[in-house]
Amino acid sequence: MAKINPRVLSGLPFTAPVLLAPMEGVTDPAFRDVVMTRHRPERLGGVFTEFVRVTSQAVPAAVIQRHLGARRSAMPVGVQLMGADVELVATSAATAAAAGAAVIDLNFGCPAKGALRGCAGSAVLDDPPRVSQLVGACVEAVDGRVPVTAKVRAGVDDADGVEEIARAVEAGGAAMLTVHCRTRAELYRDPVDWTRIRRAVGAVSIPVCGNGGVRVTGDIDRMQTETGCTFVMVGRAALGDPWIFSGEAVTSQDAARFLLEYAANLRGVRSGTIEGIAARLKQLLSYWTAGGLVTDADRSSWLRERDPAALVARLQVAADDEIEIS
Ligand SMILES: Cc1cc2nc3c(=O)[nH]c(=O)nc-3n(C[C@H](O)[C@H](O)[C@H](O)COP(=O)(O)O)c2cc1C
């Protein structure tokens, strides 16, 4: 299992060197809560909100609170902000710190067109001084109450400047740098090149969190060994197997119960409609590998299910449990 040098934990709230990636449309409190109940803090070190966009005004406290959700676990929850206006992002960071965020993470990786138009997300990667400026303004705004971290891609069109990007994050005063090793142009494509993470590790003295292409539990150690990164962040593989952090082998019943609890949380926390919940379940089912609940042979039958109630009923049969959704 991945090891951490206790020294680098000072100043960072993470309880283990493996983190759940921020994922828009997935890592809301409804999903995170179920993941957190399945892990001890020695296995999963922290989680992040989906990105919270900072547009024409600073993010109000109520919005941050909604992303943080009710506090049900001791595990640290970082709030991720994405924006281009230095003052508005810094004010939002201060609000998030006051609202209980354990970490403020800045998104310099989102490849979406909306982010690029607003010069946020990965659009800022081409401008390292601006990266430093955004990080530095947040560090100043939170005034030591919580650490500020940054999540970058390895570059825009190529990864030639990954060291420069890493140094810009460090110069701004970030306490940790997460490197998603794909460039913006590569979107989410495989294969990944972890040497880019190693290059970032060599360029800075702050802890680096490697991200990109972890598929199975063994990849976590492998990424640490091959790159020298201190932390590893897992994205999509955790959507298919939320137990990936510990490598625990679960049954199809455990897997179905996870999904039903997620659905019940969505109903409660967001007053979700059964149709909306079914859509969110299908999003996970499209990745799902845990417990053999979904196989490549029957994945499409899960995804084609038109009747939301029938989808839930199918999960209830697999769970051997009547976890109530409505
Ligand atoms: C559905 C989805 C939503 C994502 N949303 C965010 C986000 O809100 N903030 C962010 O920094 N990255 C986001 N990402 C990128 C992931 O955090 C991660 O960097 C990426 O998936 C690579 O890791 P992986 O190969 O382990 O999946 C998202 C990825 C996916 C698949």
C-alpha cells in the first residue's frame, strides 16, 4: 500500500496518500458520502468537490455549503474553484475556507469550451505568471487558515512546459500540486505518460499528487514508485470501483447496495426526480466494474433500461435489500 512520508503531511490535512479526484456531475456529497463510508481514513486520504465555477461574482457561502454537504465524515473535503478573475477567485477562496473547506484547490485543467471561453481551467496553463497570481491571491485571501493547492494538466497542446507550470504553482505558494498527466489536447485519452509527473516532481519541492490512468489498486503504488509523487489521485476508476483505494474485493450485493445508497442520497440531498437519479446511476453503471455486478456482456442491458423504477428494482434484487429510493 502506498506510503507517505509524515513530514509532507504537515500543512496538509490528508490522512493517506490516495485521494478521490474532483469530478463534475459525480463527486457531489451524495456520491462522496457513500465512498467515504466504505473506507478508513488510512486508505482514502481526502476527497474534493466538483469544480465550483467563479463567474461574474464571488461564490456565495450557501453555494459552497451545498457543495460541501453535511459533515458526516472525518475525512477532509477540499473545495475546488475554477475561475479567471483573480479578485473573485480569491474572495471565493476566503468564503470556502470560512465555510469549512479543508483545502482550497484551484482548477487549471478543465478542457471544456465554457472554461476556455472564460479563460479559466486549462486556458490559464499557457500563462504561468497568471497561474502564480491566482494561486498567490488565494493563499493571501485564506491567510493560512487552510492550504491552497492546484490541479493542472501537463500542458495545452504538448507537455514541454510541465516544469514551468509546476514552478508557477509553487511560486504562488501552493501547498501541493496535482498533475493530471494528459494535456488538454489529449482530453481523457490513453495511453498516459507518467514521465510528465516525474518531471513535475523534479521541478518543485512541494508535494506532487500524480493523476491520470490509474485503473487498478496496484497502479497507485506503481505511480508513486515510477514518478516519485507523494500523493496519487484516482478519477474514473473510482466511478467503476469505489473500493479501488483499498483494493477490497466486494460482492455484487455490496456493489448494488452502494448504488442504492447513492440513489437514496440523491433523492434526499438534492430532491432528485427518479428520472434524474436513474441518469446518475447509469453514469456510474457505464464505468462499473466492482463486484461483478455489471459485466461487459450485460452492461448495455443496464444502460438501455428505460424505466427508472425498473432500474432501481433490478438493483434491489441484486442487493437483496429494499433500500428505499422514493
Ligand atoms: C466526469 C468527469 C468530471 C470531471 N470533473 C472535474 C472537475 O470538476 N475538476 C477537475 O479538476 N477535474 C475534473 N475531471 C478530471 C479528473 O479529476 C481527472 O483529472 C481525470 O479524470 C484523469 O484521471 P483518471 O485518468 O484517473 O480518470 C473530471 C473527469 C471526469 C471523467
